[in-house]
Amino acid sequence: MSITAKAAALLGVLLLATGCQGEAPEAAVRKLLAESSPDLSQDALVFDGCELKVTMAGANAMGWNIQHILRADLSMFDTGRAGITPNSQNSVTLSFDRKPVDDRLLDQAERIAKLLPVALQNNESIGRDRLEQILKSPNGTLVFRLTSVGVGDGPIQPHKDAPQFYDFAQQVAALPAPQLAGISLQFNKGGGKREDLISGAVMVPQLLQFTASSPEQAQSLAEALNAYRKDACAS
């Protein structure tokens, strides 16, 4: 649906004082995410205490196989304040800002950094002080990337470190909850194995974002997530 003048009044920052009413927060989040992403199966949503884990797989417009995993420690975000902004595809983006960097966030970022194989570190120090510097920067997102480059008109060939990066991403996906991490993997057409990986990213994001079909749906999802966070998180 298009963004009407009435709907536009909902855009910006919403202060969420209460949360969803009449329905259990987890059930409400599942329902709303399924409505906004019809291809998202219920098995793709895992609630583990304070963490919401969302797994998606499919093919992009180029035919490349893709896998996305979001691990959201909801205690890391100010779910009482939601930003809603319009997209160009008749949808809206729901955003939550990450809270200021603290020991809990640094511990989780350090768990990820320690899994990174030495061969992928480019000899750059990624100790706790460096992690804090990155996470407190204006961008505030810690990202580890793998990129393969095509030569001439031939197909893109996986980077020599692709198998190691794939294993690194799987280890991050398997870390104990709660954890804050985003994982994005892209494979050669028809591929999905570690040796088929052509690009990938493992990150600690600054924003928690979801897509909804309307501002009203985004507001309902924001309220449900805020209510779930209040029930499931210690802080």
C-alpha cells in the first residue's frame, strides 16, 4: 500500500509506553513477521530468552543463493523508541537504535572476534580496545567481510579463504544465546557449500531493522517486540 498523508504522520520516532495488548508478545511477533515476510517459515524464527534469531535463505535477482541470519539480543536495543521510515517498494522500515556500548556488547563482539581465523585478520589487532573504538565510532558497526572478484568475462570464482570464512560464519551462528550478530552469505548459482561461497559478511550491527507493509503494521511489530523484550530480558 502507498504511504498516505495520514500514514506519514506515524513516521519518525514512536515512543512505546505499553506494548501489544491481548496477545502473547512472542505470538504477536511471529504473526506480524509472517505477515510482512510470507516466505518466512515459523521454523525460521527462534526465541531463546532475550534473543530473537531469524534465518532466511533463497535466491536473489541474479540467481545467486543467499543465506541471512539475524541474531538479536533485544536487551542491546532501545525497543521503547521505534523509527518508522518509508521505502520505495510500498513498504516501511522499522528501526531500533542500539544502546550505548557497554561490557555486555563488548563481550559479545569479543566472542565473535576470537573466532576469526588468523589468516583472515590481515594482521590487524582486534582486541577489546579496538572493538570498543569501532563500536563507538559514528558508524558503530563491526563488520568482517569476504569478497570474491571476477576476472574478465568469466564467472566469479570463490576466494581462497571462502571455506574458512564460511566456517567462521557458522561458528558465529552457533554461539550461545544471547548474541548480537548479523550474517550474510552469497553462493555461486546452484551452490550452498563452503567451497561455493563468493561473498559474505559477519557483523555486530548498530541498528535492528525489520520491513513491514505499512506504518500501522510496523507500529504493531514495534509494540510486540518491546513487550517481548520486557518479559524476556533482565535489563
